[in-house]
Amino acid sequence: MNTGKILPIFLMSSVLVACGGGTGASLSGVTTGTNASTSTSTSTTTTGSGSTTTDSTSTTTGSGASESTNGTTTDSTANSNTLSLTRNAVDAEYSDALERLITVSSSPDNALNIINPTTGEQQAVPLNLAPTSLAISPDGKTAVVGHSSGVTHINLQTASVLDFYDNIGFSVFDIALSGNGMAYATPASNALWGVLKAINLGTGEVKSSLSVVQMGGSYLQLAPNQNALYIYDKSTLPVDLIKTDTASPPAGLYDSPYNGEYDIGGSSGKGLWLTEDGGYILTAGETLFSTATTQDQDMLYQRSLSDDDNDPNTRLLHADNSQEAAKFVVILDKGITGTGSEYSLKTYAMPTLNLLDEKPVSDLKPTSTSDDPVIPQFVFFNSDGTKRYAVLKQGTGTYLINF
């Protein structure tokens, strides 16, 4: 059991202090935490029957084909179940309430993107800074975007910026959003103790945890039914799971009862994913833990994926749970050090984690003519678990595939 990263408050109180809020500038008519007045606008790409118009000079079809009105080349080689995205995907979430894929991009511009996977419509909300991370609220109707020293709060229903604050004090690595307007962020590094921070998105007030430190590069998952955060703590050796409350500032509660007995995913792992009911945690190390409100029953090992090969180089890159379908869909990276990676999309039954379906990513090439490797990024179920979506990169393109 690791206890070194949850410190008693009295040890840190003389070192860490709460940060103040913003200074009241205007962003899209809303008071924010910066001194610069910025207006925002959204751009919508409309698809109709599979075609997406991006602007006055370019049209992108929902099947991945694109043609230019300026006489440039036309690409009509994409698979019929593929949507060519107009921007890259730095991070992504799926809103069950809106039936929309939400991504944040840094190329060709900084934006939050609201994507209808059925019609192909892509709507962009411009961002002031390059995004580092994304989270959506439990009700799926708002989002928060992490930046270097800043956060942006967005209404997904109206595709508009609610607030922007640039007073976070570190580059946000991962972020979580509660239903009461509080965001929680981990830093990219452990500079200045690398504390977990809470951001009041209504006032801009930022408070630093006095007991949850050395969180550089750690992943967050909100458990709304427990008013708690589970953290994939990458600062410990071995990597551990810890739990905090959702107060402002957040306080550390306890870590898992294990110390390396089970594969959580290692320092290069991509995080942890909760089931929709919050009853289980699946980690990058292909390992399932149960959750509970009491320490003696919390974060207890259940099982590993049914086809787990016990190779520490094999890990999950991303995962999503459907409570309705009682399944997990995952991106599995069966990489062997020095020989590259072999990716596959797999679906497992819950809670047994028996393998139901497997699709090698090489069978899901977004375009038929490109020899560039296909790199999976994110995978999701729709709201009722009847559809699975994957965000893939191939060459310079980013694609959404219904598989």
C-alpha cells in the first residue's frame, strides 16, 4: 500500500496556499478570469446526405471523400462507414445526452468540436489556447477544456463559451468536471509539488489541495455517485490508484490496498475508466477493480481481461463502458518494445470481461489507398450501447469510424 502521495494536511499547509480567482474580463459576453476581451463564434459543417461543407472553398463528405472548389485534388477513397474529421483530436469524450462525439483540437486551429456521428455534422467552438485535455459533466451538457495555465467552460447545447480562466498555475494534464460547476485538474509535471487543484467555474477561484501532491501526469475519473475522484497516480512506483473527495480544495482519502500485486498499467499507462454506474474501474493494465464507499471494500481486485497475456507491454490505450449493453469496448496496444505496436479494438462482457469481439485496426483502414499506419486514439459506445465508434489517425487525417 502506497501512502506517500496523500500527505497529512498539517505537513503541507505552510507550503501550499489557495490561488485567487479571475479579474473579470469579458469573453462572449460572460465574465471571465482574464484581462483580455475576446469574442467567440462557432462554425458548423453541414453534411446532409453524407457531405460536409467546411467553408466556402472546401467540402468534406461523411464517407471521407473531399473535393475542393478551388481545383485541388479530390479524395474519395474512404470507407463508407468513415467520417473524415476537419480537425485533429487531442482528447475526446462522448455525450450520451446529446448523442454527440466531443473532441478538442490543436490543428488546424484550437477548437472544441461537437460531432454528430449519424449525420456527420461538425460544429466548432474556437478556443483561446491549445487544448491539453477534455472532460464533460455527468449530465453530458457542458464541458471543460484544460490548457497551459487555463481552463475553458463550454455549454455543449448552445456551442458557446461560458467562462475562461487563465489563472490555474500549471499546464493542465488531465481534468474532471462535476455536476455543480467544479473542475479538478492535475499538472503535467511535479513542479511546485504538483498538487491536485479545484477550480470554481462560476467564480474562477482556484484552490490547491494540501494533501494530494506529486500528481504530475496523473489521470482523473469522477465518481458522481460517491462525490469522489479516483486517480491513476503515475508518481508512485509501482503506479497506484488513490481516492480523494470533491471538496474545494480536495482532500486525499486513501490509496488502494495493493502495492504492485496487480498490473495497473505502469508509468506509461493511459489511465483508468469507470463504468457508467461507478461500480468498477478498468485500468490501462487490463485489470478490473470494484469500487465502494468504504475503504475496506474499495478498489478491490476482481479480474483481468479474459485474454490478458500478462505481458507488461500490453496495455489499454482507451476504453468506454455501456451500462445498457453491459460491455466494455477498448483499444488494446499489444506492443513489444523495439518492434512497434499491434492495435486491436475489442469488446468484453461485464463484469466477467469475457471477450465478445475483436477487430484488428489494420482491418479498419479509413482510406483504401494510403499505406500510412492506422493509429487508434479513442473508442466509445453511443448512449444505448448499440453502436461503437473509434477515432483513428492515418497520415495527416483524423477519422471517425462506426464499427
